[in-house]
Amino acid sequence: MRRFGLIIFVAILAVIPLIPGLSVFWITLLDNIGLAALVAMGLVLLTGVGGLTSFGQAAFCGFGAYTSAVLTTRFGFDPWATLPAALAVTGLAAVVLGLVTVRLSGHFLPLGTIAWGISLYYLFGKIELLGRHDGVSGVPPLSIFGWSLIEPQAVYYVIWGFVVLAAIATTNLLDSRTGRAIRALRGGRVAAEAFGIEPARVKLLVFVYAALLAGLSGWLYAHVQRAVNPTPFGVNAGIEYLFMAVVGGAGQVWGALVGASLVILLKDALQRVVPFLFGTSAQYETIVFGVLLVAILQFAREGLWPRIVALFPEPPPPAVDRDAAPLAARAKAATQPLLAVAEARKTFGGLVAVNDVSFQVKRGEIVALIGPNGAGKSTTFNLITGVLDITAGDVTFAGQPIGGQRPQTIAGLGIARSFQHVKLLPDMSVLDNVALGAHLRGKAGFIQGLLRLDRAEEKRLIAEAARQIARVGLAEHMHKPAGSLALGQQRIVEIARALCLDPDLLLLDEPAAGLRHLEKAALSELLRHLRSQGVSVLLVEHDMGFVMNLTDHIVVLDFGTKIAEGPPAAIKQNPAVLAAYLGAPE
Ligand code: ADP
Ligand code: MG
């Protein structure tokens, strides 16, 4: 179905310039759309998927364009020979800027991109070698076998060839292990790191990839325009590219094409129509353009592409190959105890959230951590999983000290978790959300994803995710967006995701909250089954009935301090526990 759509699209693209009577004007417009679509596609990945807003993308076009302009005019290079250099310069600039920029968060990130967008614009205009504000002219056109691609019709095929290739590569990338990691960025650092993803690395990767697409567009631009100056690489252009990505449908590769077409056609139409209607005393078209874009975003908040897709019958959900070879299981050490928390302490300023707490989880046990709200249970989880730095004390897992280690390292050792406040990607399918849990069990990298050389492994990752979803009883919801499930079910999805890591120890923060009676019974059954298979569980839970019937051992916290521990029967009658829970001894 998807392939069929692509073939039709390519066929249409191929015949457009052959339409009799189609003027050069329209072909030129299409060329410009293709050039812009390349940049917007990078932004779709960076901003739409990864959640990193960049206003400075046009500057990367500048790197590509100037590199080629200078090399061809001053040093006599062949245009094609400058492509690797243009990409290398753009990539290098992106690594340097990316290392600084992607560390910024919240509104500092877009502000950072505006700052370097402006600086680069002025820099391009100041450098003697780049011809200052006049730029570089006399850039040779591309040519193929001596045939100069000087006509818009001729270069059209080169531009759109690159657009189609970029769209295919980007789609591949999104549909891969790395693509899931990129998508996970929007769900926040904590959840991504809990499954072994390195957010800083992934952010830099998308940043460079988006920049390379812009650099490619710039390189093409230099040889289409045959001249380069700073104007098209400023922040104004950067804003326009961002508009294209957002209006088209940020997060959708083909949305970039829709956005680029819409913005360029609209601007062109307005430039012709508005002065005719309102006169030329002011640039009214800019105002009308802004108003129209806002109106479009009001009509389609997610951008236009999802609206277009909705007009067609829903494509079948991605196939899951149930016969795919299972992923290799983790070697499980027999160390006892599996987890030892010794005198763990965590302070937030003057507040002692966890006060020298010690307890153990033995292999094959289900242990509950209970206590009133604010007792320090979630904080204890965060100390074990490395989300928070431990103030004092030790945590040992399978004989290894893990206190103060990074969450990714701890995940790699076999500790998987769920969160009290569900951390799933609501727009992503349950299947993809769960597959994220298997991230550390795959190897395929960026390039394999891009070139689709990861299919064998990807099938196994997806099959594993499907198995874990079936195991927790949510098979029928596999292809739905995670956000469409009830909150209780979303917690169960988080358990499936954690199971995908093939953990030795499962940390569940209030897994039964929001579940109905039968669902709680099913969860109990699942946890017992996991225990019988050697998985140990540490859980936080408020439902006493649930905890008492299920667990082997209970640790009770109150105001950060352990007030009791023991088997459920003993805890039930412990006066200190009763006092903490009921306010007074019964
Ligand atoms: P529980 O999960 O048992 O309900 P928490 O571990 O979430 O409790 O919180 C324990 C205490 O630590 C609470 O008083 C809470 O307000 C405080 N706390 C938790 N996280 C932070 C934080 N990041 N900064 C400051 N205080 C925190
Ligand atoms: Mg909590």
C-alpha cells in the first residue's frame, strides 16, 4: 500500500515537466518546493518527531551553498565533486553547534537556534572569501555527462530525485530502532534513559541529520540559482522552514512536502493577488500570509498531512512476524540477594526524603514498598534506578555497586521499571511504545536504519514487543495509540515495556492504581507467573488487599524512614504500621 503510493507519486513527479504548455515559471516553483521540502523534512524529524525546535535551519543551507560556491568558483572544482565537501562542512558545523545547542532545554533551545541563526547570517555577510553581502556569483550549473542542467526542467529531476531519496531514507529511519529512540525524546529524558537510550547522543544525531538535509538543499540551491548571498540563509528563512514543517504536519515525513508546497504556492499567489487588491503601499501580502497560516493551524493543529491521510482508507497495521527468532535472553547471575539497599539516603535541600533506608530483594521474591503518600517510595525507586543521585549509602545489584551509576548502565544490568506518572508516548502505538523497552537488546544503528539493513533484527524486536503485550493481556490494543487506553491499562503497557528488557528485577510504581477488580486479579496472576520464571519484583502499592495476597516481603516507609519490614502476616498486625496508616493503633 505504502509502496504503491510512492510509485504513483514518483510517476506523477516524472511526467509533470512533460506536460505540454507548462511554463518554466511553474517548473521553477516546483524546483523551489523541492529545495524547501528537503529542509522541512529535516525539521520534521528534529522538531516534529524529536521535539527540538530550530529557527536556524536556513543557516545550514548556507554552509552547503557557500562551500560549493567557493570551491567551484575560486578553486575550479566540478559541482558534483563539491557535494561531499558541502555535506562535510555542514555536518561539522552541525556537530559543533549541536553539541552546544542540544544541551539547552525548554525555550532556551529555540532561542539558542535564533541566536546562532542571526550570527551566521552576519558572519556569511562579513567574510571576504564569501564575497561579503554581495555573495558569490558565477556558480556553474550541475551537469550530467557533459549535459548542463541549466534549464529548470533538467535540474527538476535532480532536485526531486534527492527529495524522494531523502523521504525514503527518513521514513526508514523513523521506522527503526534509532527512530524509536528519536521519538522517545519527546517523552522526556527519564523514560528514555530508563531503557538505555542516550538522549544527548540521539539529539545530536537528529540535529546533524536535519542539518545535512539542509546542507544538501543549499548545495543544490547554489547550482540552481548560480549565485549565493546571505539573504536566503537568515532567520526569516529559518522561520519559514519551520512553518512548512508545522503546517504540513510536524512529525510526518510527507507533511514536509505538503508544507513546502503550501507555503511556497501561497506566498507566490499572495504576491500576485494582494498588491492587485490592496495596492502596493505596504507589503500586505506578508500580513495575509501570516493570518492564513494561523488559520490553517487553527483548522488542523496537527498539520495538514494527518487530515489528508484521513481521507483515505486506513492502512492495515504493520505486520508482526510471530515466527521471528526470539531475542537472546540475558544471562542471569544467581547472586543472593539480588538487590541490597544499604543505609540509602536522599535529601532535597533540608527535606530528608529517604532516611538511611536498608532492605533487600531476594531472587524470585515479590517485595512491596508501602507507606503513606510522600513516604519516599518513588524517591527510593529513583535511587535504585539512577534517576536521582544518592546522597549517602549504597545500592548493590547482583553483587555490583550501582549507587550513583547512570540509569542507562543500570538498565543494562537488568533493572526495568514502570512509572507512577505514566511515561508513554501517547501518539505512538502500544506496540512501538513497548518495543522501546527492547532497545538494549538490539544493535542496529543509524545507518542500518536509514538503509533498511535492520529488518531481520527489527522483526525480532517487534515480535518480542508483541509477545510481551500478549503476555500482559493487551493483545487487542496493540496497534492503538497508547494515549487512547485507560490510565490503568497504560500502566500495564508500561509493564510490558519493562518486560521487553528481559529484566532480572522489575520495579513497579503503583501498577494497580486505576485498575478494576478483575484487572487487578490478572495483574496479580501475571506477577506470580513472572516470579515463577525467576523475575524478582519490587513494587509500590496502596491497595493493601493486593499487596497482602501477593508479596513475600513488605517494607514500610513513613516520612522517609523504614518503620517495619517482614512477611505480610506480620506487617498486618504491626502497631507502628497501623499507626502510620490509620493515624492511631487499632
Ligand atoms: P511517595 O512515592 O512515597 O509518595 P516520594 O518519594 O514521591 O513519595 O516523595 C517523598 C518526599 O520527597 C515528598 O515529601 C516529596 O515532596 C519529596 N520530593 C520528591 N521528589 C522531590 C524532588 N525532585 N525535589 C524535592 N522534593 C522532592
Ligand atoms: Mg510515589
